[in-house]
Amino acid sequence: MASLSGLFSSSPSLKLTKTLSVKALSSPLTRGDSSFSFPHTSKPTPLTLSTSRSVARYISHTDAAAKKELIKDPDALWKRYLDWLYQQKDLGLYLDVSRVGFTDEFVVEMEHRFKAAFKAMEELEKGSIANPDEGRMVGHYWLRNSSLVPKPTLKTLIENTLDSICSFSDDIISGKIKPPSSPAGRFTQILSVGIGGSALGPQFVAEALAPDNPPLKIRFIDNTDPAGIDHQIAQLGPELSSTLVIVISKSGGTPETRNGLLEVQKAFREAGLNFAKQGVAITQENSLLDNTARIEGWLARFPMYDWVGGRTSVMSAVGLLPAALQGIDIREMLAGAAIMDEATRSTSLKNNPAALLAMCWYWASDGVGSKDMVILPYKDSLLLFSRYLQQLVMESLGKEFDLDGNTVNQGLTVYGNKGSTDQHAYIQQLREGVHNFFATFIEVLRDRPPGHDWELEPGVTCGDYLFGMLQGTRSALYANGRESISVTIEEVTPRSVGAIIALYERAVGLYASLVNINAYHQPGVEAGKKAAAEVLALQKRVLSVLNEASCKDPVEPLTLDEIADRCHAPEEIEMIYKIIAHMSANDRVLIAEGSCGSPRSVKVYLGECNVDDMYA
């Protein structure tokens, strides 16, 4: 594997009334039917952060003028519910947006905006370059309908990969493929090593859909926290010999995943096990990980594609292989997603559930992310849905620049837990505290499998209490002017989970078009990786300086200033202090004088002299 040091070497359309004028912007505005929009020029004038946010605050302060009061009359509210209720009969899925206060005028305004968004989505599915910064197609929709692909070779690749996943999983579960050293004679555990989309999607699917007694139980190493890694390996105990290790990384160079792999391989060596006979790689063809797995003779390799991003990879081998190994019907997941994809291709705003979501997000947040999205699933198995959506929504929509190069600082903040746990957590603030959010309730109609329910008291089951908490919270929030969306499914099945994943994937893409941003790249994440690599490079310089001083006779303890000076990095003294504090806590440097709690007093040295490092 590569060394760590080598791994890294929209203008928002504003919702304003006809009588509202904005004089604070220095760039000219053109006036549309009932809104202002920024004109497209060959050299767009960037919006500053302060201007963009001040406009958002201006809109927020004029809510009373720009938005009608929420409907409170029961008859009118019932009529609105019936008018706006969306149903997908094949999926048993309902979407209720009646508790969002958008007006008829706003809907008319948004319809012409959605025409452009629908067109952009149509071109994306045909294979256009939808990620212009990276020059890539965006093809996660093809994974559940390979007939859409622009090239026949991709269709064959998708179908062959799915068949290989199913065949491999069947052979593992049946015991046809056995671990070489396990007394059990078959694989009993999965250890999935990956981060971001390579973990969040598989974790959500496992929590939502894995049976009570799956053929293989799954654990995740999704961070580079040594204690967390040790815990997962320790929990496997003697079953390490019957553990299938799935390593997921598109490039094969993701530091957290590489570190997790190295830690797991060390555990295998110490246990006298042959890692290659239990290792599976999911990665891009000819990546560092792919080549390593091929050369070392790992048990299996499955492809990742450059046209599928991490946060939309759950319907690829990334999510499908772990799911299939747990006994989850992955073809049903794909079928549910395909049905939802077809529903969200409708160019009728009212008949497209993803468009309805995107419209509500735009209304609630003024198109500039002025309010948070709170996800409240009332089902324990959907607990991780909010974590999954955090990445899908925030990594897609949290962008500094729009497609024209304007500074817009877009995004929607997502958080959530589960109902009715939230009745005893942050619902108090949602109803009576700062009004900076809109809620989404996820309702599941089926409480238990047929024939397993019983009444706690006459006429009331345990599930009835959960239902009452959901509906009561929705009503209490709305009564106090808090808007909400409700997504209802009949039960949690592979088909319904595939559908809600597809629903939110499309909603994110449409919303991105509305606010004119690239939803399919993540420059902020890359910036963080680069900064992390710079910290580690500085740490190596610090260790070299300390080693040279520790090899002197007598040993020369150094102050922070002396270390920074010898590293030729006086401007990095704070970071050097943090490096020293971290290494001291892990017994890798010794404090000769002072303490880390008083940085100016500290003098440090290494516990031993490494002569080889001095001449490396």
C-alpha cells in the first residue's frame, strides 16, 4: 500500500414579493414574473459571503410579508391534505407536504424553474457530464436500470457485477466457499472496512433490513480511531478465523481505510491467519487496492465505477455485497429504487415526489439553507437514516460556489434521531425554541409481522402509542407554526428502503439544479485531506528534529520555539505544540521540563536515539 505522505501530494434565486426591493446588492438584478434572479453574463460578478447571508437574513425577517400564515382551519387543512397527497401505489409510499406553507403563487413560480431541473436530470441520465469539475458522468441511476446506460459495455458490466455478487454471496452463505482455518467450517462474520459513503450506506441498510439472525453478522471499521478498531477486532474474538473482511475504497488510497486494513492484517498475522484467503476488495479497476488484492490473491474483487460517487454508491457493490451476505434481497432493493426512479422522472411537479421534496426544501429554507432539516423516523430500524442523509444532502449541497463561479455558500443542515425517543430529547426546542428548522417525519404503518400484535390495554397496542406520538408531535409542531413533511411507507422492506434512498437521491439532484450548484463533487472534503497530509508531513519533520537532538551527548531537550525554528516553520508553532501534546500522551516523546498545559514551559526529547533515521 502507498505511504500516507504520497496520498495527497449557485446563485440562489430569491423568493421575494412583487413589492419587495433589494438595494443592498451592488450587482444589478433583473425582475421576473414574481421574483428577482441574477443575470448570466460572460464574467459573473461574485456574490460575497456577507451579501449572500444578508439577503437570506433579509428574507427571513420579511417572512410575514413574503409568506402567508399557515392554514389552521380544519376543513381547509383537510382539503389541502387531499390536494397535495402523493401516493406511489406499487411501493405503498405516501408523501404529505400539506404541512409546508407554500402558496399557489410560489408553486407557479417554481414550475418553470423545475422545467430546467427536469431537463438537466434527463441529460444526466443520458450520460452527459453532470460533474463538470471532475469531467465525469453521474450514473448511479443506471445501477437499478442498466438499459439507461449510454454505452453497451457499461450495461454488461453492471449486470455481470450483480450476478457475481449474488453468486459469491450464495457460495459464502451455503459454505461452498469456506474460510481456511475456521472450526465452524463456514464464514460467520463480516468486517467491513470503509469510510463515508463506503460505510454510511451499508450501515443504514444493515440496521434497517438485516434479519434477527443473519447468515453472517456484520461489523464496521469506519474510522482511523485505534481504540475503535481494537474494539471491533476484540469483539470478533476467535471468530476472526471465520470473518470475511470487505475493504471498500475507490482509489485504494483513502487514509482511514488503508489504516483500517493494515490494522486488520496485523491482527490476522498475530492470530496466525492468512488474510488474503478471507479478504475481499471493492475498488476501482487498477487502483492501488485492486492491484494489491490481485497480486496477493485475495478471495474476491468487485468493481467501483468513476461515475458513481461514494454517497450514492449503496446500490453498487459497495452496499449490495454486504447486504446480500446478510441475507437481504438486493434485487428487491434495486426494484424499489427503479420504481421510484420512474416516478421521479415525471415532469409534473405535483406527480413527482422528489420534486415536491425539493420544492418544500426551497420554500422552507428560502433557497439559501436558512433552516435545518430535521429527520424523525418513527421506527427503530430506520435510526441511521438521518446519518445517511447527512452525507447525501450536506456533502452534495454544501458548496461555496455555484456553477457560474459566484460565492453562494449553499447547503442544508441535516440532523435527527428517532421517534419517540425525540419526545424526551430535542422536541422541546423544536416546538418552543428557535424557529430554524423544518421537520420530516418518516412513518411506517406496519408495527409487527401479521399475527404478532397484541393489546397492552383494551383497544391499544404498543405500536398505537408510537403512532400517537408521531401524529401528536406533528400536530403540536404545526400548531406552533413549525412546518413538516411526512413520508409514509407500509413496512420496512428491501423494496421500500430502496425506494426512499432513490427518492432522496433524486430530490438532492433536483434541488441542486434549483440553486445552480454541482451536487456531485466535494472540494471541501479534498481540502481537509490535503490539510491532514500537511500536518503529518510536519510531524515527520518534528520527529526528525527531536531525533537529531536526542542523539547528542548529552541529550538536548528542545523548547517549542527551538523545534519550530529547526523545522523552518515558526508560523506553525501552534500545530507543533499540538503534535507534541499528542505524541506525549502516547509516550512517543518525553517531557524534560514543564507540562503540556503550559506550552511555553515545555522542553521535550525522544526516549531513544534512532541513528538510522539521521542518515536516511
